[in-house]
Amino acid sequence: GHAASQVLEDERGRYRVDAEQSICKVWPARPELTLIAMPLVRAEHDSHGEADLEVLLLDNARQAFVARLVEPNLLDWDAIYVDRLVLDTAPYRLRRDDLAFGVRISRRNWSRMNPFTETELALYELKGQGLRSVMGGLVVESFGGERDDDCTASFGEAKGVLIVTDKVGQDGYRDLIFKRTHTGRSMVVADDECQTIEADAHRDQFRIEYGEERYLLPIELVSDPH
């Protein structure tokens, strides 16, 4: 049913699995399990739509699902589209020796004059027989700007890395540090030529602490692509 994009039904209603964007990966830290992420498309229109993200853990030996989580409307689109999903299996050792894993959600528009791309990271942990989200909406990469039909243009780009520290906070979860680098460039006409001017890189960092049953992002790090 999934591969054929049949119309299916669950507790939230009717949906279609986007098989082309669905991904899976054996979890290196726990090779007996396979991680799966699938868009569940609830509604589709010419320029916008609604879709949930379903995250699953599969027991490879038994070929049975051991945990499932549906994130309602996480993959909705309106002018800015979900372009790609990627499973992030870096060793996110958030609490004692428990490992979390990530899903990276990339979005873009299709504008040549005002290009925009963004990738955000969500983290999940297996707790008992259930999956839960412990962090969402952290923008780890972004690019955007504007240009005209001639030469004049201005673009900015940011890339970041998430680091798990040794400092233990609330409920035993370690603090995180997010280090980000901003770069920019502009294009101007000078001496009848289109020239590129690179701006100096700017670096900042933020501490992300656990509280209220999840990691709380500083307002500067929260994405709102919708």
C-alpha cells in the first residue's frame, strides 16, 4: 500500500504515503533496528498542502515495528516546499548512555530572484516501547537572498553544528551547544563587470538546555517557514 501510494487511513484520517521522499537507514548504534521516516500526505493543492511526518523503528530480525510516532502537520507546505528528508545518526548521547537520532528536514522555494533554502533538525529518543520528540525546529543550515535580472545581488548563508556537552541538566539530560557561522556575499557592477564581494564571516553560539520534557530553543534559533 505504501509503495503504490494507495489511500490509507489511520486515527487521524485518510492519507497517502509519499514513497519517493520516504527514507530508511539501519541505526549504526543499534544495528538490530532500522530507522524509517515517511511523509503522510493529508491534503494536496496546487500551491500548498498538509503532511505529517511519521517516524518508525523496525526490528530487523522480526520484521516488526517496535515504535511509531506521528508528528502532525510538520511537513506542511505553502510556497516553501519540503525538498528532502535525511536520517541523522550522529551519536547524540543526551542522557546517560541513551542515544537519540535525528531527522533533517530540508525546505526550499523555486524562486530564481529570491532563492531560499533551509534545513532543520529534530531529535528523537526511544523510551520504553515508544518514540518521542526531544527537540524540533533547530535550523542547522540556511541560505537566502535576492537578485535582479542583471548583476546586483545579495545573499546570506548560515551553517551550524550541534554539540553535546558534559554538563548534566534537568532530568539527567546534557546541555547542548549550537555553533553557527554566517557568511554573506554581494554582487555589483563595477568597471562594466559583475564583481563579487565577500563579507567577513560572523560566528555565534547558543546553549540549549532541557526543560519541560524537551530541549527549549532560544528564540533566535526557532524556524517558522510556514
